[in-house]
Amino acid sequence: MLARSLVQGLSIGTKNMSTLASYQSVRRSKQIRYVVTGLTIGGVSIYYAVTNKAYAWWGSSDLDKSKWMADAITKPDTLKEDKDNMRVKMELLIMRIQGEVCRALEGLEPEHQKFMVDRWERKEGGGGISCVLSDGKTFEKAGVNVSVVHGMLPAGAAQQMRSRGKKLKEGKLPFFACGISSVIHPRNPNCPTVHFNYRYFEVTEEDGNKQWWFGGGTDLTPCYIEEQDIVHFHKTYKTACDKHDKSYYQKFKTWCDDYFYIKHRGERRGVGGIFFDDLDTPSQNEAFNFVKSCAESVVPSYEPIVKRNMNKGYGYADRQWQLLRRGRYVEFNLVYDRGTKFGLLTPGARIESILMSLPTYAKWEYKHSPKDGTREAELLEANLARTCSCTCNI
């Protein structure tokens, strides 16, 4: 995977100005009221309100922004006029999915905790929106980020692509990339961590020829094996895959198991899901529709699991095991994840977004080994198996 998340792998560079924005919308006589409050760090503060008109501070538009967390990165006129352009279609999709996921997670917070919204710009081209919820009752840390970036492809990134079989010419190559990435770490050890990202990439060669592809996936990382949760998660993504190609689920499930593998530990990071990269068939629109189905499966695949487990009791030993498993999560991201490494090596990298996926707390214990017959040992055995037995009959 070029980027486990575009926000991690391609959310690169930022202007000195970073905007924290919150939106509220109410429908009145079929019109939308937008109230936008912005705070600019190290610059001019912006306060702007528009009532009874469906447009934002950067210009009029008939785009449905009611589900977004912030203004899109691309100018509204471009989004409105180029709706058939894949760049626009993908940006509109990830803006909507970001809003839907954030609001679903906020709905699971008993004290109505909200995401902090950080809209940033990249001087080399483009920008992103980082949404982070910290220290909630349900979620200890949750990040849902989008990025829409363009510029000249770094030499290291081009080499990484060539190593995966991309036939890219030497020299400076303009690129465009956009995607959504999220990692959600619940507070209760009975609730699993979930990660997802979906992205689109374009490279333009000197003769004007464009190479494009999609990538992404969703995977689950529990502290304890709950077969009902695992089966529900995998069935949701099998349904999404089967709408488009009956071979996708098994192929992308196996790819996920193989990718999220901690080689120096000899164990998988979690209980899998789906993962794919370099998807450029059967056509651009069909590939996009598949990505759309997967992205729209995030909330239905994960929300019921959280609801079932968020109020379960747990003790000190459960918490310590959770912190040890999060240590494994950190190891994979920093040692093996291509997206994290790509982002950290890119000039002007936006470190806050790249490392957003890391948990607030993690733990390492020398030669820790769970006792035989415990729930902890059951999970470790499942991770050592390289594939989850709960999904055998799905």
C-alpha cells in the first residue's frame, strides 16, 4: 500500500494558518442555515455567519454540504462544474463519509463530546481536514481525516510505486491524491479498534497520459475474541464486495491478513477485514463504485459492535492487556506501514496528521506471555494463526 492513509501518507505540508471550524445546519423552509465559526492560529481570526442561504464563506454553491465537517479543499465552482471528474467524485465521497463517521461516533458519546475540526492547507498544493476526538467516555482517541493534495511526486514515492510494478518514467511527475483515513481507539477493552482508509491516486506523465488507481480497506483489531462481532464485521464487507465481484472478498481478505502482519512478532495485528491496492479495473467508474460501497460500509460494520460492548464491565488486568495490544499497533505502524514511512520521508510532511493513528496510551512489557486457557491467550493464538477461524464459514 502506498499509503495506509492519505492523511498519514500524503497529508504533507501545511500553511502557517490552520483553521478550526465547526458547523451547524438547520433546515428552514427547505433552505439551509450555515453558521461557521473559524479560529486561525497565528493569524487573523475569522467569524462569519450566513443565514437562510445554501452557501459557505468562500462562495455560492448548490452543493449539499450539510453532512460535511468543514469546507472542501477544492473550490466550490470546480466541485460544482466538474462533477464527472473522478477527482471531484472522490473528494465529494470522502467529505460525506467523514461527516457520517464523525457524527456516528459522536452519537455514541454519552456526554455529547464533539470532534475537533482542523482544516489545513499545503503550500505545495491542496490540503486536508483532520477531525480528532480525544478523551471521550466511549472513545479514548478517534481520528477521521481527509486529504486532497497535488504537486510533484517525490522521487522516493515514485521508486516505491515502481517497486510495486507501476511503470512510471523518470523525471518530475505531477500527481493528485485524495482519500479518507481513520483509526478509532475505544476506551473499553471489550470494544475493538478499527482502521479504514480509501483513496484515489493519479500520476500524469510528460505526454499527458494519466495513470490512476484506487486503494484502501477496513480492518478490525480487538483485545478479545468475540465471534459475533467478527462475523458481523466480515459479513458486512463480504456483502459490499459481492455487489461488484464475487472474487473480491476472499482475495482482499487474504491480502489484508498478509499485509497487517507483524513480521518480527510472527503475528497478525488483528482479525482482518479487507485490503486492496493499485485497483484500476474493470473501469474507473466501476472501481469507484466499489470503493464507495466499502466506504459506506464503515458505520454499519462497526457501530453495532461498539453498542454491544461499550458498557461492558472491565478491570485493571483487561486495561493492561489493552495497552499491550496497542503497543503491537504502534509497532506495525512505525516499522512496517508503507503509508506512515512514505509520509515521514516526504518533504514538508504534516507530522500531526501522519501520527494521528497512534493511540494515546500504549505499553510494552518484557517477554510478556498470557497464561494458557485465558481470553488473552485465545486472542494471541488467533493472531498467530494468520487467519481468523471465525470467518471460515462466511
